[in-house]
Amino acid sequence: MSAPARSDLAAAPADPVGPPPPGRPARRRRLRPGALPVAVIVILLVLPSLIVVPMSVSPGEILRFPPDGFSLDWYRTLFTEPQWTSAMLNSLQVALATTVLAVLIGAPAGLALGIREWRGRGLLLGLVLTPVVAPPVVVAIGMYTTYAQVELIGRWGLIAAHTVLAVPFVVVTVMSAARQIDPTWLDAARSLGASPLRVALTVLVPLAGKGIASGALFAFITSWDEVVVSLYLTDPGFKTLPVQMWNQLRERVDPTVAAVASVMLLITTSAMVAALVIGWRRDGAARENG
Amino acid sequence: MAGVLTTLDPTVPGAAVRRPGHRRGLGGALPAVPLLVVLGLLFVVPVAVVVGRSFTYPDGATLANYRTALTDPVARQFAWNTVRTALVVSVASCLLGYTYAYAMYRAGRTVRVLLLFCALLPFWTSLLVRSYAWTVLLRDRGVLNELLLQLGVIDAPLPLLRTSLAVTLGMTQILLPFVILPVYAAMTRFPPDLALAARSLGASRRRVFWEVFLPATMPGLVAGAVLAFILAVGYYITPVLLGGPGDQPIAVLIENAVQQRGDWGTAGALSTLVVVLVLALLALGWRFLAKGLLGARR
Amino acid sequence: MVQPERTAETPTTRAVGVSLRSVSKSYGATAVVRDLDLEVAPGEFVSMLGPSGSGKTTTLKMIAGFEQPGAGSVHFDGRDVTDLPPERRDVGVVFQNYSLFPHLDVGANVAFPLRMRRVPGQERAERVQRALEMVDLGGYERRRVAQLSGGQQQRVAIARAIVFEPRLLLMDEPLGALDRRLREAMQLEIKSLHERLGVTVVYVTHDQEEALTMSDRVVLFRDGAIEQHGSPREVYERPSTAFAADFLGDSLSISARLLPGGLLEVPGLPAQRFPLGTGMPVGPVRLMWRPHAVEVTAPSGLPAEFSADRLRIPVEVLAGGYAGDVTRLRVRFAWGDEGVVATPSRGIDHRRGSSVDLHLSLASAVLLPVQS
């Protein structure tokens, strides 16, 4: 829902329950009794994401342990068969357009919500969040019937629908970034001769830049991954990747889906690792200097 | 008592940093106008149309659809499936999520970053793919059964897929991060001095946890629980792919009414009931959700 | 022909005069500033002093253009600037929390207003360097803001506010976050900067000592209106109300009564002719003295005495506070009034419960109306 602020990582909280009672030797590092449940939760969290990798390279349709061979057939299908390649291109189109629109619409609202306090702020935020919490099927049938009346189906219908579903993430991430902006910085910039537009470009965008970037990433993923609404709004000539995957999964077990997932996993985890490492280095540097 | 509770509230020190309230009034909302227009036309109107049809379809139905929705045994069964699953999944997510967030909070820097990474990983993996992965793991000839067979633990494959267990596992995995993040955020807002104060006043470490730390971080847990429950109520993909006939949620019934029978009246009534439930929960939990989003800065 | 006095650093005087005319501002139902009139002469250093919520910061924001007056107008050198946005007012503002941009280094912060004014790069660098040298931070251009101490950050903020040679400098409690010693040093620096630049300064503070030390004129705010204004000496020594007397520093005051025929009655003493002609109506008044106008001596053991224009009154010491050169005493009169006096730190018994004599001259007393 909200990207964790880097500062959350940097601030090492002290022992919340206080130091151990005196008179006892300091414990050597050993596994705490809580380590086992945490390990189980970690497995629960990551197993479904990781299992797709061996699945995508196993030759048969059924994954076995130990794996009975190695094959890149499913990747070949993914990158050569037109139904998969066109689905990927369609998804890319829709996701990029959604990202641009969601940022253009959501970032100003996020800044307005985060920087100053004004009446009705909570109400607006509540409204903004409803697309996230509303049952997808209800949203889907509603959009299906209303968008059809204005012939907003297929590519543009999907972009419109995905923008609605993605914009809350942009608003929330930009808003939490904007909370770090002191409103007097804006007054200061104005008094130093910057017009409102230049304040936005020279102060707001640089300071909220990280929030806008991660909001854009969330928007992209939301669109890229959206199934339920897309099922209603695609037309036969314009399927997105999740729609294609859903159709395949309902018919039979198709490891091409695992190949898609592995590719995505590779891209997103490397982006995440890069972000973490960069943040880590910067924190370290800041600590040395500060 | 009320005084004690307010001082334990972790957001109190931060909440004192009120933003200067100048430029109040509607001027502040100006940059949000495009957003309001887009949400109004592309989201509120479609949902309102669905709600409207519950009263008008077929002609002059008024409340007939609600009578059907509330008395029909099939609808009741699906409603019960939905609420039961949502409850089980929320409770599981809270227990596991709090444990996990606490481990993150107590861990050293490296472990904390790794744990955070693991908590966020599901966000970046397609929901569809994760549900699919569970089918691979849990089906009769799936990874888990094969493993148990080879180890000789069982003689015949256990029926794991298309059970409530599969749905619970799949949805808990999906909703856990929504609990972990607000709980962890609440924990980082906890002032460590408070624990030291409690120790100095004679509380043992255990009692500090149960009587100071847990209550102080409770708003984060409530926020996560509300979020998990709300999202679970609307879930569609995971129960359809992983659940058996007894696990199908109300979303499936709504979809069937529209897709197979064109019965917009019943679909509208069921949708309205679910939306009202979700909005009511959102309103109830708003105090806690908004605290994380709008609360203390820096 | 008389040349006006100029210093090397200010080849031209660019100071502006400010006037606020019947300015009001409210937030919702709360009136923050009520029908305020204020004139600031070009080059003047004016402090706006008052408790929090008295409207001084709002007034400053209206001069800067951050806030629009609900009624009335703001003029610079007679020109109406009420509707001019802040970026076109050419006003330097120094904020209490420094308000340095965290994403820019020190040099870029100071260069910001020059960039906005499209000053070419070479000249920009020179002016940034000069501004930083002026606040004793020469060579700090490449430092990150977060690496500086609070005092250094405030100097950068000042450099940033003066680098574009504004005609008016507004300061909103600029030293509020600094510790006492640093604050006092910075007060003198700001004062000397004002003298060197010749710029008009409007300075908001809630610290009366700061206002008195620095200003040409002190404007005391109360509940959105001006309670009193004048030179530091005027407002300190001749406060016009009990609020002004209290807010501007320690004082000793006793209740008294004006009787017809210019007579003054002090509790427990016969009425005496009051030497100062006043327009005050007959009735209860308060007589106020600043600590420096009160002489404290060892107790004579005699009862209170009112002769010519001097009062001698024995009082009880409630508490004594040693403050270096002087000792401040909190004292109580027999009839209940309390107040603070200062006496050189020698020879006086200032233990709690001891007694001293106060010598009060009516010539140095200030007559204050009693508030209903």
C-alpha cells in the first residue's frame, strides 16, 4: 500500500523493552526462540514468488521434485507465439499510458494532501482510497456497463479503468513524500522570487521526486497486474497479459505463465535490490558525514 | 485512565507538530480537482449505476432484489463463505503480521532490510502468478504431495487444492504485507523512552510488552486488520483458482448473475450490500487508517 | 551640498517604507488581525513584539505577501502592493525554522533568488560568495545544509535573504531556535548588518529583551491590534497599559487612587499631592516602576512614609535570585501587591522572609489605568 520510507530502515530502534536485567552475562548471538515462526512466515511470503522459476524451466507441464530436466521451451513460447507477444505489448501500452495519466492526475492531489492541512482533506483521501478497497467485481461490472455506453472498451477503456485503480497509489506515495516538505519552504521560495510554477519545478518536484517515482512504479504494476476489471473491458482484439494468463490458467496448467512470472520477478527484484542498495549506501554516507 | 491511554498513544508527540493552518478552505483542494473529476466520472458513476439497478431492474423492482438477496439460501451460503474466509484470513494475517513486524523491529539493520525485502516481494509478483504457484504446490501431484510421498510420510496424495486451506494460505500470503507495513510503521513510532519509563516503574519485560508496547502499536494492527478484511471480502481470483465449491465468494455469485443470467437486479443488490459493508468497515477503521496516512510527519 | 552618509557596501540606499492601512485578517470566525495601521519608515528597524497568537506573524506574512488581508491594504513607498504576489515584492524573508531547501547545498540555496532573477552565472557566484562572507561563512558553498549547526543554518538563511539586495527584510523569530549565547551574538550581527545595508527591517519576536536591544521602534501587539508603539526606551519606561508594562519586563506596581484635586492615595498612607499632571480620571490607578528606578535598602524598621515626591515602604522578600551583577527580588507589600525589583548584589539580606525598604520616586513612576 505505501512504500516504506527509507528513514524507517535507517533508524535502528532501541530495544523497546529495555535492557536485560543486570547481573546476567550478555547473551551471545544465537537464534532467538522467535526465529522459527519468522522463518515460516518468510517461506510463506516468498515461496509462491520463487517456485515459478524452477517451474518455468522444467520440460513437462507438471513440476516435479527433483526436476526432471531443463528446458527453455516455455520462454520460447512466450517470446514467439503471437498471442503472448501481442498480449505483452498491449499490457505495456496500457501500463505506460496508465502510469503517465495516474501521475499527472494523482501527484498534484498528493502534494496538496501532504503539504498543507485543509478542511476536507480526510474526506478526499477516503474517496481516493475507495477504488482500492471496493470489490473488484463490483467495479468491473459497473465500468463494463457504463463504459460500453460511451464505447470506452478495449485499449482506451482499459487505460481509463486502470488509471482509476492506480491513482490511489500515486496519491498515497506522493502524499507521504510530501509530508517531508515544510510549507515554509514554499513561502521562502516565493519570497525569493519564484513564481508558483517555478516553486513547483525547483522545490516541489525535486523534494517529492522519490515519492512520484515510486508512485509511478506502483501505478505501472497495478495496471500490469490487473485481472478482474480487464476481463470485462478487453475486446477480443485487445487482450492484456493478465487476461491471456487467466484464460490459459482456466483451461489447463500452462508453464508459459511461469515464464512470464519469472521474467517479471527478475525485473522487479533487481529494481528493488538496486533501490535498496542505493538507499543503503546513501544512508551510510549520510551517517558518516552527518 | 483516559490520561494514561493518551500518553501511551505513540502518535501524540508527533501529532503536536501541527502544520500551519494557513490557506485553509477550499483553495487547498484545487490541485485535486482533476482527480475528483476523473474519480467521479470513471469510478463513482459506474458503481452508482450498479447500485441504482438494484432498485430499478427489472422494472419497478424497488426492494424485491434485496428480498431475494437476503433470503435466497444460495446467496446466504456465498455470503457466509465470503465472511468466513475474510475473518480467518484477517486473523491469520494479524497474528503472522504482528510477529513478523516485531521481528523486523527488533532485528539488526541487515536482517531488517532482508525481512522488509521479503515482505515487499509479493507486491512485485503478479497476483495471478502467485495463485497459480499455489496450485502447483498444492495439487495432487504437486510439489508438496510429491515431497511427502517420497519422504514416506503419506501413502496417497492429500487433497490440498480446492480446499479452504488452500484459499486461506493463498489469501494470507497476499494480504500479509498489508498488515506488516502499518504495524511496523506503528512500531517505529513507539518512543523507546516509554518502555524504559515502564521498566523504571517496576514492570517486567514481559509486562512492558503486553501492557505498553502492544497497546501503543495497536492502532497499526487495527489499520492492517481492517484493510485485510476489506480486501478479502472483495477477493475473486484466489478463491476461484484455489477454492472448492464451499469457498466460492459472493463476487462469483455477482459475476454469475450478470454473465449467465443478465440479472442486474440481483447482482446490483448483492453488490450494494458488499459495498455498504466495505464502506462501513472503512468508516469504522478510518481513524486508524488515516493515522498512518495523515498522522505525524517526519 | 550635504552628502548622505554612505558605507562602502551600500552604494545606494534601497530601503523602502511600508504602510499597512486598516488591515484585518480572520481565519473562519477568529479575527487574527483587527483594523491595523502601521507605518515603517525607510531604513527603520521595527520589531513586532507580542505573545503568541497576537497577530504579529500574520501581519508579517501579509507584508511578505504570503497572506492576503481580508480588508485594508499594504503599501510599499506609497504603492499599493496588496495584490502583488510574494515573488514580485522584492522582500527578503528569514524564517524561524531557517527554511533552507534540503535538496540544495549552501551555495545553491543562496544562489536561488539570483537564479530566479536570471542573474548570469559569473556574477551570481560572486554575489553568493560576498553574501556568505558577510555572514562569516565564506567558503561554505559546497556544504550540505544538514551538515551545518543551527546558528550556521540561520546565517545561510540570512545570506539568502539579503543576496538579492531586497528593499525590505522581514524576520520571523529568526533566533527563536538558538541557545541564549548564540542568540545574543546573532542579535548584534543582525543589528550591524542592518546598519551596513541600510535596509528596512521588520522583525517579529516574542522576546522583549531582543526587541528592546535591536530595534529603532517596538510595536507591541495584543489580540490582533497594536497595544503600544515607540522607541525601546519609551515603551519600556513609559508603558501605556498594564499589559505593556508586564510584557516588556519586570516591574513593581502598587494599587493607588487618584482623588479630586490632584491628590494621590497609597494604601495605608495619607493622600499626597501628585506632582505629575495627568489626564487620568479620578479613581483607582496603578503606580508602576521598572526595577532600575527602585532603590532597595536595609530595613529601617520604621513604618511606611510618603513625603514630598518619595515613598519609603517596607516590604517582605518572597524570593531572591542571584543574577550576577544584580540580585532580583520578588517582594510583597503589607497590603498584598507583589512585584520584582533589582538591587546590586551586595549588602542586602535577600533570604525569604527577610524584610527590606523600597525607596520609590513619584517622578519615575508610571501611572497606569486599572483594567476592568
